[in-house]
Amino acid sequence: MKSSTLFPWLKKRGAGVLLHPTSFPGDTGIGTFGVDAINFIEFLRVSGISYWQLCSLGPTGYGDSPYQCFSAFAGNPYLIDLDSLIPHGFLKSNDLNDLRQLPEDNVNYGRQYYLRWPVLRLAFKRFWSTGASVSEYGNYNKFKKENAEWLYPFACFMALKEHFKGKSWIDWGSSYCSYEKAKNSDLLKKIDKKVEAHLFFQYLFFGQWGQLKKFANQNGIQIIGDLPLYVSLDSADVWSQPELFKLDKMHRPTLVAGVPPDYFSPTGQLWGNPLYNWNYLKSKAYSWWMDRLGHNFKLYDIVRLDHFCGFESYWEVPIGSKDSQKGKWTPGPGINFFTQLKKRFPKAQLIAEDLGIITPKVRELLAKTDLPGMCVLQFAFEDNDANSLYLPHNVNANSIFYPGTHDNDTIWGWYRSSSKEVKHRVRQYLGVPGDDIAWDFVRASYSSVSRIAVIPMQDLLNLETKSRMNFPGRTFGNWQWRYTREAISNLRYNRASYLKELSAIYGRVQVSTSIPKKKISN
């Protein structure tokens, strides 16, 4: 096997939209897998768009970030469409009255916590009294059996977290500080219904997601999912399998993850995640990672590896540091990890998030894997450099092109806050006056040589900074943006045909663009 041909999967051109499901419209205070998700997929179809990219779907905790989840395998119960449970008798319409009072243009996670969980528990109570599976979601007992390896530890973790009033497992006491110690405890036996409830919530999540993905695929839409490199310290993964991580005898990290100062933060980003024990993982042929990847390949058509650089080397910071400046680089698993991945999943479709500090060794690893990397147009104009690797004419064809990502400002917000020099370079390069800059960036992205162009939904809607999804390094106030039903209706009416036209012009949709030959008269 030649390492230079590990994953050469990306051949065709296409276009996509970046949108996390929490941003869907809806009347229960947060986007879900309901009717508005269906409407979004239909918008993609009529617009000639063939990819939907989203962030991690894991259950969020402190800070509401999909990159700090309680599990690397479980789904976020907030995304369960509650209206779909009414026909099955699990809920009644008036059970949702309080949730329907929440604002429709943003997510209030605090109110979701206090209002949504009681409704989910009520649905479980009614389900438990009947024991009836939902036919379109599959058999409940079969679901539990097929996912038992990660599902039951996760359900125990969440039930105990609920019992201990949301505290981290670190503060549960020595009898419950690991799954191995807690699994046969009297306490878990006493709260067995709470454990069962979390099994049920996952059944609903994966049942609804499976239906939504099926609908997307039937309409020619492929799903690009996100796999964060790290897991949260307060997670079922660390609690149930501490041997996978660099922890002390008390299962506490002495070093944590982050990145050094970069474009997003002059002091770096201190993520605080525990670091992997890569030597131990290698000795087990990376079995936990392979199981995790296999799980994600079932959820998505394509998986984006967040923070790809960490597979080559990662930034470790001493626990207790106030920021991420005083860290050091430590070698990651490198190409050995990807050769094992190739053996397990020879047809894997992966994307490498290779943004940030990219060293020659990272570029070498990317080249060996043949994975498409990422290009962000906002980064192309910070310097007056015609050779910038992020300009549409310079990018590698084996890449994914973005105006910006969920970590960037919207195009309008970025442009208005940019210097006069940057604005001039933008207008000069694109040949535009700059009064419709978001759509100028859309067209530039479509025209790039990158095989896939992905546009954030905020930029299709021409929105400003207040609609930004995430401010890296900021703990609170992220992940709250939502669009309205009126907004996507107007977008579909005014721009769908133009987007389809762009796809045809730049070869991003599989349609005939040949011009009929004129008949030549004698």
C-alpha cells in the first residue's frame, strides 16, 4: 500500500451549505430534526446544492459548544423534534406550551435546560408505560443491543450527573469516579429509570436523525459531519475509559489541550480537554478511535476531522495555566494512525481541517493521506500577497473552499470591520464595488478550483456580525444564532435559481451544459 494514495476520494465538484441544526427555525426555542430541517434540505435541492455540512451533534454541556460534549458517540437530545412525538402518544400539544413561548430568532440554552428536559422525561414516562417502539425509528431493544458498548456507560453517566445536580464526575466521590466502580453500585440500581430514560432519548435522537439523513440522501444531498479531535474532560468517554487519556492516578489531567497564539487569539486558545495516551491507543490498534470513526461513518456520508494538525503534533499546556501561551508541541500518532484507518475503512471519505499553524510536517502528513484540506477566503486578504494559498486561483483542487467557517465572522461583519487596505484588496481582486460583498464571496467560492465550495448560511442570508455562530476563545454567548422561516422562504424565492445557475456555470452540479449545435444550411 502506498501511503500517497490512502484516501483519494474527492473527484467531483459540488457546492454545500454550512449550517448547524440548532439554527433551524421552529417554535420550541431551538432548531430540531423536524419540518424545518426538511424544508432546508428541499431548499438545497432546488438550489443545485449537494452537500450539507454541520457541526458535531454530540450532547452539549457547559458553554453549549458542540466541541465540548458529554460523549463522543451520543447525540444531543435538544435536537429531537418534540412535535413528532405527539402522534405516537408520547406527548400532547399542550405539553409544549412553555417551550413555544421562547424566542424564535436565537437559542436560550438556559431556558432549554429548564423547560425541555421535563418534556423529554414526560415523553419517556408515557413510552415506558406502553413499551411500544416507533416503527420508523426501529426496534428499541435492538437499538440498545447494537449500541450497548458506548450507550449504557453514557446513560449511566448522564443519570449520575442528574443525581449529582449536574456536577462533574470528578466531584461525585470515590465510589462513582469511574464506570468500573459505579456500574454495580446500589445507587445506579436506585436510579435505573433515569438510566433507561437516557437510553430512550438516544433512541429518539438516532431514529429521527436516521430518517432525516435518508431524506437528504434521497434528494441528492450528502451530509458532511464533524468529528472533534478531543473529548471533554467531563464526559462519559473519560469517565468510562480513563486509560485512553493522559491522566494521573486520581484520573486528573496534568496537561490539557489548546493551540498557541494564532489568527483567532493573541494568547492562544486554552480548550482544557484531556490529551490522548497515543502510545496506549497504538498498542490497541487505535480500536477506540476506529469504533468512533465507524460510528460517525454511519451518521454521515463524509466526516471532517477537526484540528487535523493534532494528528501530527499537538499543543499541550500545563493544567492551571491562565491561557495557552506556555505550552509545547508533542508528536501525535502521524501516518501510522491513517494506515490503520485505511485497513479498517478503505473507502472512508474524510476532510482534514488544516487551519491555524500549519507546519511543513502537517503539510507532509496531509499529502500522504490525500485528504482534502480547507481554504478560507477571509484569510486571503490579510496580506498583499498574490501567492496566498487561500486565493481562489491558488488553492489546491483537492480542497474544500469557504468564505468563512463557523469560527469566522460573517462576510459582511468581517468586511465592515476590515482596514481600508484589506477592503481595497478585496474589491481589486474580485472586481466588485463591495456593496454586495457576501454574494461576491459566494460567487468567488463557486468559481474557485476547489472541488467543493461550502457557504455558511449566514452569508447566503447577507447577515452581519450579530449572526456570527462562534467567537473562538469566548466562553459564553456562542452557538445561539437561528434564522426564521420567512428568511429561508425569501432566500429560496430570490436566490435559489441564481445558486443553481452558479453551480451550472462552475461545474458544481451534474447537469448538461452543452450548447446545441446550430444546423448549417446549404
